[in-house]
Amino acid sequence: MSKDWTKLYKKYKGLWVALDKDEVTVLGYGKTANEAVKKAQIKTNKTLFLTRIPKDLASYVGVI
């Protein structure tokens, strides 16, 4: 099932984000992946979903 990350993009664009298993709840964020994980580990010891939110959304349709 797809997730709507519109709110994540608006708030965290250009940053690394550590998400809970639901892939929506933010547990930590930062300029580096390590910073995001450290902030998340303060809140929980669960397995994290780590991703970088792009600064710009670029669409591509076509063939290379």
C-alpha cells in the first residue's frame, strides 16, 4: 500500500528521516543519517525505516 509523504516532504525536505514501521511516524531527523538514527534511538529501540527526503521533487516519464 502506498504512503502519502506530502507532509513529510514539506517539513523535512533535504533531511534524513527515521520512521517507525508504519513509514509515517517520524522518530528522528537530521542532516545526516547518523544524526537521524541517534535522535530516533532516544525515543525507541525498534527497527527503523531510514530514508532521505529529497530537496526537490523531480518527475521523469519516458525512456532512457
